[in-house]
Amino acid sequence: MEEYRGELLAPAGTMDCLKAAIAAGADAVYLGGQRFGARAFAGNFSREELLEGLSLAHLWNRKIYLTVNTLTKQDELSGLCDWIAPFYEAGLDGVIVQDMGVLEKLRKNFPGMELHASTQMTVTESRSALFLKSLGVCRIVPARELSLEEIRLLKEQTGLAMEVFIHGALCYCYSGQCLFSSFLGGRSGNRGRCAQPCRQPYTVLGQEAGGGRMGGKSQQKPPAYPLSLKDLCVLPFLPELMDAKIDSFKIEGRMKSPEYVAGVTAIYRKYMDLYLTDREHWQIDPEDQELLAKLYVRSETGGGYYHRHNGREMLTLEKPGYLACPQEILERVHGMMEDGKLQKPVSFHAAIRPGEPINLTASCEGISVQKEGTIAQPAQKRPLAEDDVVKQLKKTGGSFYGADDISVELDGDSFVPVSALNELRRETLDALTEKLQDRQKRTYVPEHGREAETAQSEAGESTAAAMPPLHYADSQRPQPTQCYVSVLQAEQAFAALRTTGTDRLYLSSDLMDDPKTGQLMELVRNVKADRPGFELFVTLPTILRSYSEPYLKRLSGQVKAYDGLVDGFLAGSLGGMCWVAEKYPEKKLSLQHSVYTFNRETRQLYQDCFAPDSYTAPLELNRRELEALPPQNQEMVVYGRVPMMVSAGCVKRSLGACQISHTQKQLSQGIPAAAFSCRLKDRYNVEFPVWVNCRHCMNTIYNSVPLSLHQYLAEQKRRGIRAIRLDFTDETAKKTQEVLEFFSEGKGTAPAQYTTGHYKKGVQ
């Protein structure tokens, strides 16, 4: 068995950062190109720079992982393979991916290249990880909210490599589940353009205790930064992570300076090596801890979620801005950068004989090259001495090499100009460099993916090319567009069931053991008898974790108790989809908008693997981009507050309004159903409702006004979509009924305040 070492993975936004990372001891570097990366405002690498970076890293036996970790629109996907091809041929070691359509194209077209699941995929449990493994993923970057024990379990259950963050900024929202920046200003975190609204001040309003709808009696707290997490620093408990045999230790910071990259990488390199060589005497030098605490951090650092589920101690409630880095810290880092200059040991053997070309062999890391130079002349005066040759071969300055072993073979008295020796040395080292860099080069075969798809088609398997047309011909037009309704509260469910326009009800799974569930299910039974075709689906929690298993087991019992009434499930994550496929293959599955379907390839992959009854159109695509997705089985949210953030954090607890301290053990044992509400008021006096779910110890922050596409209903129906959907969150029963009647029957008036979201403009 290979001895455990652990990979130190550093960020690079520029070539200087890349060089700093390698010099400081990084085993691998992750970086982005000028397309498909989740740091649109980082320096990023041009095609030429990326190829140069690959050559540099491979010369030093370091790896390069390319971030292709954004959701990708249909018109962008066609250029993906041509963009990746030169990097693949240059030996690109791996790609970090969020979009499932991108994953499929890379898997089919670039064999032998590692595929890593980005933290943007929100992998929180083993079912989703195992599904990704079946698609060729070899490494998971799990959600940063997972505890160390959860990561241990994930590794044990899947056998996949785990890459975890050890230093740098943390998001308040589960990565990949944030639409806050997107809906506030059109800058999508899913597209690498987050404006970081979580770093802004908010006043917290709301109820101190008790359930009910969002926005009850107001209890105001002073303005603070309740969504701004402290920067992560795991150095104090780094040995615990290494004891867990974590595969890769990742430093956040592709938008940060070379000094940050060099300083942080060097410190972690030092202590990872110390763990491997002298675990018994492992301890931190206070000066090193001080450097990490002051090198471009947000006022304070903390241990993240590794040992905590949430809490006030994790936040920078008062000063979330980056502090100036003290001059003495910068000077120390600059000294480290000087000390860490790159140099590879090379050995030379020179053979010089009168009347023959000079022969020089250079060897490094088991690879040798031999070059011939000018013809050596018989010495007329002083013959060439061995020391003369050694002196010139040692002059490797300006290259990546340092001569550590030089042998010279002189046969007879010869003379060679110094310039000739220098020129031959340079040519030989250049040839050696090229040979070292060639070790990981590959050949890209563009037909590979098409051949694979053709083979699938011939085998009778469905492919993207075999998908139904984008629009129906008039003779093929399906049944009229249906109206689906999603509810968060019991009284909304009663209102929806009593409105004849509801064709399908999505009922929150947390309502399955509500005190009113028996009465609710009796009404469902009556509706099914009166309205053939009506369906009841259960909406699963967006986030499922290992401690959710007892919850899912109880949910199965509740579904069984009402057998015959539940027709299917609405899943908001890969984990939920896999759970339904495993436990209820006979029931229907619908996909929530949080299961992003930005392109046809993603839609087809889900169709092949899960055969969903319907999928929800993404909330970040505009009307033209939505046209690229097949309308068949598509449902579209046309009303409802958009969930802007789904977080493991708790706004109420962070500001002292909730004294419950949930541990993951308690959550696995089952917390009683409870949902409180509060609101966040920003500096413009705009209020965002927050649904505080105690059962899952999870917050959902909703938009200040509901989405409403009532002006475009006819347009959607002409497109032939399966259903429009109304999502109810904080509405009363009366308001629910009014909205339902307006959208399904045209009665009443449109919402007074609303947004059309991204339907007209979309995101960049």
C-alpha cells in the first residue's frame, strides 16, 4: 500500500501566484482559464499562459487542476471540447466540474483525465457521491458544511478521494445553492460573478419564539453582519485531518496575491511535513500562527464546520472586510519567497576530444539528453582543463537547474571557446526541459465522444442527438398546460386542495407528521376521487446529509401509512434523486430547479439515469435560453419567493434569539418539527424573509418580493411546457387561494409587488 502523504493544493489566479505556489511547496495548483471558471474576476489564465503553466508545473512534478466549475448554457457547451483539447494534450491532470452536462462531455471526450466534483455540486452524503463515481468522478470536493466525521464517513462509504478546504474564505450558503447575488444584481455565483451580499450589514427582525408564518411580531436587533463567516484556518487541528487520511488539502484564494499564496502554502507545507516526519512532537510555532492570522484575513479566523454545526462564534459580526496586512508579515513572506526559488538538480557529463564535436549529456529525474556542439580544436597554447569545463557548466543561472554532479572526460590537449560551452549547456538544458515536460503529454482524438455516442445509439440507448424536438408540431401538441402547486405550510395545502385549478400538489416532507396531516390526507383522498388525474408529491429537503437517514426512514413510514395517496417526490439534490430511485422506483420523480438543468446534455443525462416525470426550468435562464431546453416534461415556476440561500447557519441563533444548540447527533436522533421566522433588513430597508427550520437546523433566505411571470403565461403555454408552478412560502391561506385563482382562472388582480427575475435579461 502506498504510504500516505496528503496533497497540498494551492490556488493561482495569475502566473506569479502559480510560481509562488510551486516554490512554496504545493503538490498541485488549481487555476481557471478565461472561460467556464467560478472566479470571473480573478486574473485567470489565457490559453498561452495556461499551457506555460502546465509546462512549468509538470517540470516540477506538480499537478494542475483546471476549474470548469460554472453552470454552462447550451450555446456555450459546443465550444467546451475545443477549448479543453490543447490543455488535455499538454497533460492537464484534472478538471473541477459543477455542471453535469460538462461532466458528461469531458468524460466521453477526454479519457485518462481526472474528473473532480466541485464543492458547487453540493455533495453532502454518499448516494450522490456514488452516483458521480459511476460517471467517472474520482474525487469529491464535499460541501464545506460537512463535519470531519461526515467526511470520514463519506470517504469510507464511497472509496473516493476527498479534497477539503483548509484555509481561506467561507460562504454562508451551501455552495451551489446561492442565488442572492444573482437575483439582487444579476451577478450569479453559479457563473463565477458573486457580488458577496453575505458580506453586507443586515438588521434582524422577527419573532423570538414560536412557529407561524414569516414576518410576525417584530423584534429588532442592531445592524450586524449575520451572514459573514470568519475565514477558515485548520492549522490548530491539521493532524486530525491527516489522521483521517484526507487526500487533498485545499487553500482558498484564486483572487488573492502571490504573497498570500506563498505564505499560506509554505506554512501548511511545513506542518504537513512535520506530521509525516515527527508526529509525536508536532506543535505550532506562534510566529507561524500569527502569520496565518494576519495575512489578508477577515478580522478573525476560525475552524469552520469541522467541529461545529453552526453558531455565533463562526461569524465576523462586526468587521467582515479584509484587514491590511502588517508590513513585518509581508517582509517575512517575501523572505520565504526568496528562499523558495525553484531549482532542479541536474548532472552533466562532458566528453571533449580534439577534432571531434563536444559531447554533453544532462540527466535529471531519470531522464537524459545528449547534444553535440562545435568541434574541439587542438590546443595551440594552454590546453582546456577540467576545472575550466566545470566552471562553465555550473553557470545554470536563469534556468530551473542547479548542477550538482559534473564529470568531464578530456582526451588529449583541446581548446573550446567559452561561448561554445555556454551555448551547448543552454541547448542541452532546453532539450532536457522539453523531454521532462513531454512526460505527461497526450493526444486528443475529437471523434472519441462521437464514436461513443454512435455506439450508444446503435445499442438502442438514448442520446442527446436522439432527444425530442424543441417544439411540438400542432398535430403533436400535448394536453393543456397544467398547474402545479408547492406549499411550505399546512394551511396553504388546504387552500390548494380546495381550489379546482390545482393539478398536482407538492407537499413539504416536514408536513407529513404535522398535527393536521390526517385531516389533510383525508382531503387529498376526496380530491383524488373527485378529480381523476390529481397527484400528490412529497417535496424532499434540499439538503440531505448522513444524519438525515433516520429522518428519511421516518418519512418512508409516513408515506407507507398513506399508501396510495403519494404519487411521487420532488427532489432538490442528487442525493434526493438517488434516494427516490433506490427506495421508490415505482413512484414518479420530479426535479427541483436546484437540480440545475442548464443544457440539453444535463437534461438527457438525468433522463437516462433517473427517467424523471418532470424537471423544473432553471431560475437563472432568460426566455431565449429557456428555448434551448426541451419543453416536454418541463415545469416552470411562475410565482413564488425565490430561495436565495440555503444555509447550515442559523440567523436567530447567531444573534442570540435561539438558545438551542443542535449537534449532528441530536439531528440524527430527530429534532421535533419546528419552524420559526425572521427577516433580514438590508441597508436599503429591503426585507428578506428567513425560514428557520429547526428540524434540519437549516435556514432558507427568500427574496424580498415574489417572482411573478403572469404576463408571460400565454408564451409559456405556446411553448408546450408540461406545467406552470406556484410556490407558496409565507402566504396566508386566503392569499394562497387568491393567487391560485388568479393564475389558474384569471380571477382577481396580479400581485402588487413582484419581480420577473431573470426571465427577460438572464445572467451573464
